[in-house]
Amino acid sequence: MKREEILSRLGYSLPKERRRRVILSTDLKNEADDQYAVMHHLLTPGEDVVGIVAAHFEWFPRLMHKLVEGVEPDTCDKAFCKSAFGDRKIDKSLIEGSGIYHSRFKTMEQSYEEGKLLLELAEMDDVPLLRGATREIAEDGTLPESEGSDFIVQEAMKEDSRPLYVCVLGSITDVAVALKKEPKIAEKMTVVWIGGGPYPAGGVEFNLCQDIQAANIVFGSPVPVWQVNQTVYGMMKVTFAELEARVSHCGKLGKYLFDQLIEFSKTQRMMDGTRREVWALGDSPSLTVLMDENPDRYELKPAPFFNDDATHAPRENAKLVRVYKDVDVRLTFEDMYAKLKTCYGKN
């Protein structure tokens, strides 16, 4: 079925010339929130989702291999290990037996397979799904292969008067590779990134630590960046009961969205009882900032340089980055719930 057929169930539409072109770069199988954000984008008539790039999430597998092989972790890794393990001795045999250890260079393919499943459940067979890089940019600057990066270049260089937004819900590797391959695209698109630590200091943050070198390439280039960092995306909280009531009954797709989040939550170590029925759908602001361009919700800040430990340092001749202070949580989730119910719920 075509995406337009699903969108017709909403009862309203926008002409093609008024739609934003959007590319989604997403580590779909890393956690349980990307699926919600991707579907929200796909169910938004104001967006022409021209493609989805499956992204890697290699930081933890990379770190596990360093620990087993006795390679000195970098400062970002050390900061994470300190928070995760404290002063306890790390049992290498347990690491070698873990699924994370054995997923090195396989995480992008996991995202790709999840993308195929999600599009199948959504009954959309005309949205391109592409493979991104299987790993971070090498220390010597060698770029990984990425058909997703080639697609970003191709789409940005098209003759099309509509603006192009690349919404990055994870590692920013594929955007950095695209910019290195064809610097001209910096003038032809805007990058919306869910990632980075809080301003002004920065710090260890999952999406940034996937590929700090890639983040520095993007923030050091002329491409406009809208950043939703850890402070803001952490606000996007929902309860399990809320998702059961508002999402799980929206056909096979809604049931899957709910079930996969509950299953994933069981694998996570909850630090206290207050979080056991709450989840942050942290990638959802990637759509909100496109729908609701309220200038009161962001500030323009000089693009930082990201140190090896993910902290911020001044960048010479820094461009200004749009850094969001908050987003409208109610608008975000009520819009998502309404679209899921109208398109996939029972009448």
C-alpha cells in the first residue's frame, strides 16, 4: 500500500509543494523509542518522507571489545564505565558472553531489519529504506561505506524548491560522511539532531558517543543544525498505562509498538521504583520542532567542539546552532496518538 493511501484516512492533506522533504536517520533497534518517532513522521501529511536510513549504534559493542582486548578506553568510555561499573572489577568472560559484545559491526543491520518490519506493519511499501554505515568514522578519518550517505547527497542535490531536513535520531555518522563526500550539500539542507549533552558543559550522551568525530564534522561544517539535547529529550516521558490505552489498540502496528517497548524495558536496570512504569520517547521532538517553530523554545548558541570525553570546548569561527530549551510535550503525543488511532485504530 502507498503511504498516501494510509494518510488519506486522516481526512485532510497538504499539496506536495507545501510539504517538507524529510530523511530519517535512525538506530531503530537500539532502543524502543525510535519506532514511535518514525511512525509519527510517516503519519504526518506535512512531510514528504523521502527515505529512511538505518543507523548503527556501535558505541557499547566497541567499548566491550576494548575492555576484553585490553585496549585503553578513551575518556568518553571511561566516564561511562565509572557510572555503570563504579570501582567494581569488570568480568571479561561475562562481557564475551553478552549479546552486546557479539553485535559489533552488526547494529546497523539490526536497525535495517527493524525498519523493514515497521514498514510492513505500517502497510507502507513505497518508503525507501537504506543501509547506513556499519561503524563510526575511523580514527584516521577513513569514511565507512554508506548507501544512506549517498542517498542524502543525492536528495540534497536534487532540483527541488522544498526544504530538506535530515532528522537524526541516533549517531550522526551518515550525515558526516555525506558532508565529507559532497560539501555543497551543507547549503541545501538542515540537520535536526537528537543528541548531545546539556549546555554549556556537555558530557557523556549516548548518541554523541556513537561517533564524536562525526559530530565535530557536522558542527564544524556550514550546515544548519537544530539540536535537541539530553536536557530536552529527557522531558518526553509517557507512562506504560498511557501507551496501553492510547497506542496498543491501534491495530497490529500499535500492538507491536507497545509490546516491543514493554519487552525492551524488562532488559534495563531501573535505578529506582519511580521509573518502572515510565519511559522517555526521546526521539519524538524531531517531529515537534518541524511542526511547531516557536522561536521562544530555542536559543542560538555557538557550535561547540566536542572533546574526547564528550564535554564542550570553544570552536574557532563557530557557526550558530539552534539549541532547543524545551518542546511542547502535549502537542507531540496527542498528535501522535490521534494519527495512530485514525490510521490504524478500530472505528
